[in-house]
Amino acid sequence: MNFETKPIDGSAALDTAFLERAWRSLNRVRRFDERVIELFNEGLVKGTAHSCVGQEAIAVGACAALEREDYIVSHHRGHGHCLAKGADLDGMMAELLGRDTGYCRGLGGSMHIADLELGILGANGVVGAGIGLGTGAALSAKIRRSGQVCLVFFGDGAANEGIFHEALNMASLWKLPVIYLCENNQFGLSTAMSESTAIDRIAKRAAGYSMPGETIDGNDVGAVHEATRRAVARARAGEGPSLIEALTWRWGDHSMRANLPRYRSAEDEDAWRARNDPLARVRRLLEERQVRPEALAAAVAEEDAAIERAVEAAKVAPEPTIDILDDAVAAPARLEGASEPGPKARSARTISYVEAIREAIDQAMEEDERVFVIGEDVGKIGGIFGCTRGLLDKFGPERLRDAPISENAIANAAVGAAITGLRPIAEVQIFDFVTLMMDAIVNQAAKFRFMLGGKPRVPLVIRGPQGGGIRLGAQHSQSLETWFTHIPGLVVLAPSTPYDAKGLLMAAIRDDNPVVFLEHKLLYVQGMGTVPAEPYAIPIGKAEIKREGRHATLVATMAMVMPALAAARELSREGIEVEVIDPRSLAPLDLDTIVASVRKTNRLVVAHEGWTRHGFGAEIAAAVTEAAFDHLDAPVARVGMRATPMPYNDTLERAVIPSQADIVAALRRVLYREEA
């Protein structure tokens, strides 16, 4: 992209004191990254890092327009953003060297530095992810009426990600206090913007989302500051988001590890360095204003000395030990109020599974003003299955928030809101659509605490209906629990009764970790049970023995619990007593209860609706075999769905979903070693 350099009117309009501060900050950013390159070449910075040399004016000019309490969200080329927002040199350098004294205790590295106390919500290794998280932070600020704004830095390549469009649309609809600042260095890795983007200016896309958009000289610290200042003022006034495109040029390769064939001409590189060096431009202005060269040199020397002290401190700092890993994955359980009053409690009455879900959300929102619901059609109609019906009238549209059909934006906004003080409940209208949310759940929510050294909490619930049995076909009927139980950092809950649904959802909302909360659609239709009216929370990670027995253990989840109990009753007529266990919590899993039962019965069957192949039953079978092999008198049997997508035809759907008869047959195999 050709860009004729404009006169530096933006910087010329600034007072000398501002320019002197900018000079120091610009040098801190540049000298830091230059030193990091040296350390990488020495083998002290591992993996890779991404230098922002050449782009310093954007970080410095934009962050100067913010208050300390305002948020920024960065990207993989984010050292400058952190430093410009006030991050500590020692903590940053120690993190880059993988030391325990680093911002993230050596668990995040270059692409994940954050300081939540300074409003630095972290860099990100996923292109464009920060756009969604920053939108969520702005939503949080709006709901809390805190007066904060969020500044989202992203590159030109990220403007082609779906989250860019979904987030800008959501922010504009809700007039969120967010500024989207595109650092257009004109190349996404090695691909020129002209070869990847069907528009010549990213800022033109603002018109599609009814927000201001402008393209500025990103190497003019004054122009960046002025554009950001206007956008911040607009956001604080409740007028909504803005899009700023700052044209710039990175001097180095995509990353310090990259060794790519030349993809930019030497002439272009030389021209940009010569004409558009942000530091040289500010220095010229200061010299024109009679600031002594010795003073400018002294500022540079002071920054160099501070950086070198940080390097030396990092070199001798201890490395993290393996002992920190587990605590970094998940926040401690919040057990206050977690108790099981029992279905015979004084206030108990019979209600449906849907009513139990709704009551838990209602009571949680009443108990804690930080709780809000975001999803498609959750407000006016209360969700397509009625789980939030009537709550809009009670809590209003700020807390029962009808979102666009933008699963990716919903999930990312929920994560951003969770890390900035709220407790969102994000509804997935049909759980198959969670595929559109996977980055937010797996790469962001599940890893956020860990990547930031075990400091943050991510109190988030992703809930919705999964499973088959009501003739909705292949894309509305899947059981996907195994995807999430495989991911460290996620809590996965799967209640089978209205009592468990209310108690576990209350526990999930109170928990400080991201929770995937699975509600089976068939239970919406069939589930009735005795549930106390008062709020209660079932401790996460505690299984329930639904029926005691001594001849075989049957572990069943969600909609399989009812046929499992029916199978146990059927066999009891033959004098066979089957112990039925509902894990309720799939991750963490109460393996102790299951193993204790197997040691008593010596046989195990696992029944779940998901596919048998690589399914949740395989994990239980393996874990029990490892823990109680000598107690097993027969191989563990698994009952699950045939390895096909869900058919629409009702006869075929019944044929592929496990039935009571399938469970009975599996029990007979382990009891009598019958052939399948």
C-alpha cells in the first residue's frame, strides 16, 4: 500500500512537555524491543517474540489519551502497548525470559503479558481474539456504569476475521465505550493487504456499522493521540465505538523466529525507515523547540539503564517450578453456600427441569448484581426453550441481553466481561452452535488464568441444550461433552434432574472458573422432580449414587440416567442389584465414588448418549482400570451412540441413541460374560 507521509501537524500542535514525555516513552518501547531481539539471538528469549519497532507512535500516542483505569487489549506484537500503558519493565523482561518473577510467572511469555491492575487485559496469540474480549470489557464497563473505556489494538490481518465484523456490529448496536485501533502495517505475516483485503482502507468498514472511521498517519504520535482522544471522549459520552486505522510499517520480520523469503522490496523498507521513523520525527520537533540534544540523549540513556537493570534482574531470577501449574489452571472452588438441602426440604415442590434452570438464574441474579445473561432471544421470548422466560420484566434489558446471531461475539464478549468484574451467563441457543464459540471457550476462557500466571478469575457460564431425542437432525442433536472435559481449565457440569440442575447451576454461577453447563433437550421435555424453593448450590465435583446395589456399577450421564435406573429396576426383578451413579460433574470428576462402587460390585458399565468411540465412557473405563484393575471381574462395558451423525428419521434416531435395552444387554455382558 502506498502512503504519502503527511506533515506532522498532529505532533506540532502538542505542547513541548507532552512531546518530551512522548520522546521518553517512544525510546522505552524501541530500546526494549531492540534489547529483546538481542536476547533472542543469544538464546535467552525462547520460542519467539514479535517486535513493534517502527510502530511505536501508535502505542504511545493512543495510551496517552487513556486514564489509568481504562482498559487496553493487545495482540501478539504488544510489548509497546504494555509499556505505554505503564507496565513494569522488570515484570515484562522477566516474563520474556520465562522467570517466576515475570508478569505471568513464566507461563505466558511474550504473547500473553497482562497487568489487570493497570487495565492491561493481555496480549493474545490468536489473531483478532482481542477484538471480542475488548468488546466484552466495554460491555462490562457499560453495565457497571464505571465510566471506563476499552482501547482494542489489532492488525490489518485481524480485520478479515469474523470476530471483527461481529464485534463491531454488537458494539455499535449497544453503543459500547470501545475504540478499535487498527495498526495497519500493511502485511499480515508475508501477505500484503492489497492481496488479502477487498477494500483499500480498513476505516471504510466503519460505515457498515454506523460508527466513525478515519485513517491517520500511525507514525505521527500527535495524530494518533488526537484521533484517540476524540474517540475516547465520544465513548465516555455514551456515543458508542469508533474505528481508527493507523498506517505504519514494521521494520523487522513478522517475528524474531521468522526467516522468510523477502516479501517487501528493499526500496520500500528503506523509504519507510528514512521518512517515517516516529522517534526521528519527534526529535526534530523538540530540537526545533530548542530542547537541548543533551537532554534528549540523557532521557535515552536513562531508559537504556532501566532496561539493562531489568535484563540483569531477569537473568538471575528463579525459574518457575512445576508446583505452580495446577493452581494456575483453575481458581479455588467457592464452596460458601454449597450444600444439599435434599429434595424433601420444607419448601420442596415438583417442578420441571426448565423451571429449575430458570429459578436458578433468577435467584442468582437477585443474589448478585454482577450476574447477567447474554444470548440469542433470551430476553423478549425467554429463550426458545423458555429457560429465561419472564426474567426480562424483572431484571431489564441490561441484564437480560438479547444479542445478534453472533455466537463468536457472544462468547468472546462474555469472556471479556468475566475478566473485568462481571459474572456472565452465555446461552448457546442449540449446543451444536458452540462450534462457533470454540476459540473463546478453549483458547481464551480456559487458558486465561493459566497464561497470566494463575492470577485472574474467569467467572463465566456457557450453558445450553445438547443431545437428541426430539427429531432435530444432525446439526441440532449432538452430545459434545468430551470436547470440553478434555480441556484443562474448564469445569463441565451435566445435571440429569431438576434438583441437580438448579443446585449445580447456582454453583456454576458462583464459581470463579469458566463452566460449560450442559442441559439435555430431552430433559426439558421429560424432566420433573422435587426441588426446594430456596437457593442452594450442589458442590462441584461430587457424584450422586442414584440407586444402591452390589452386583454391578452403572455410571450414567444426563438423559441416560432415566433409562439406566429403569434398567436397574428391570434386573432387580431377577435378583440383580445394580448401583447407579450419576457423576453430575464431568470435570472435575468424582472418581473416588465410582472406584469405591466398583471395588464393591466388581463390574462396571458406563452409559452416555455421546458417541462411544473416544467418548466420555472411555475416560471412566481407563481411569477405573488404572485405579481398581484387581477388583474387576469383567471388562468394562461402554454404551453409547453409534458412530454416525444424528438421523432425522424418528425410527433411525431411536435406533442410534442408546436405550434401556442396550444398557440391560451391557449389564448382562459384564455379569454373565455374554457375547455382544
